Amino acid sequence: MIVLHTAATPNGRKISIALEELDLPYEVRSVNLGEEAQLRPEFLALNPNHKIPVLEDDGLVIWESGAILLHLAEKYGGLLPKDPAGRMAAIQYAFFQTGGIGPNLGRLAAQIRRPEAERNQEMIEIFSGEMDRLLGVLDRILEDGREYLAGEYSIGDIMHVGWLHPMLNLKAPMLMNRPRVVDWLERIIARPAVQRGLAVPS
């Protein structure tokens, strides 16, 4: 049995989406971040970096969402193109998310969630500007009409959807001004497995 330690966050939902796409049976163990369950000794024994998600699979414990997605795709077959160039493209786009969109959107959201008097306007401008630039990169990638980032649906797409889905719900102007990126996101979100994965943990 696969065990997913997760919470209702963008990174956690990457893994539940992949598990649903691969049609794998798995057990969900919800980690209460509000109660700092991720800092308890039993969780730190799984991930010394005290972050979700963590995946247990046949005695193997994996943390970091990109590593988990790569493991699932390679072990169970799927979510990675078969040809070497396509495979590397999918991995490249997954790394692009972890190194760019995830950190910048996370820091921007952290500032916006603060009471207005406590917000650092300079940081908001920096992270907004970088997010706008990164969405422009996605727009450039998609301008040739491809359906998904690596051509076929892959971990490269799954890495992004959990983070950008809230922007779509909020109709954030920097996203909505890029119809190609919106169409790509809506194409992913329409997938039944993605809908199921976004609802985990229930």
C-alpha cells in the first residue's frame, strides 16, 4: 500500500493528482499543519525537513514533491514521455516550477495574507514582477499550440496546476491576461483525475 502524508496545499495536491492519474490505490494520512504536526518526532523521522508531502511506497520513504512525482512516473509507468527528449522536457518543466513559480508565488501569497499594515510593499512588487515574468515564460512555451508543456501530459504539468489553480479561481490579472496559459490550466483541471486529486485530503 502506498501511503501519502499530505495536507491541503499546492505541493500536497501534486502527489494526489499523480496518484489519481496513475489509478493507484493509496492511503491518505492528513498532516495538521495548523497544529504543527509536521514538527513532531514521528513526522521528522520520515522527513527531516518537516514538509509535506511524504510518500511511503513499499518500504521506500520519499520527500520533495518533484522527487515523488519522478518516482511514481518511473516506477508505475506514465506521466513521462517515452522518448528521451520528451522525458527530459517534462523533468525540465517540473524543475522550472520548483525553482521559480513555487517559491515566488509562495512568497507573494505570504505577503498578501498579512494584515495590510504589516505587508512589505517592496517584496510584493518584487515577487509580483517575477511571477509575471514566469507566467510570460509559460506563455512563450505554449505559443506553438502544444496541448501540454512537454507535448503530452506529464509531471511537468502536474507540478504547476496546484499552484496556479488558485490564481485561476481568483482571476488574477497577470494570469488572465495570458489566454494560452489559462486554456492550458483549464485543460488540466478538466481532467477527472485532477479533480479528484485536488479534493485530497477531504
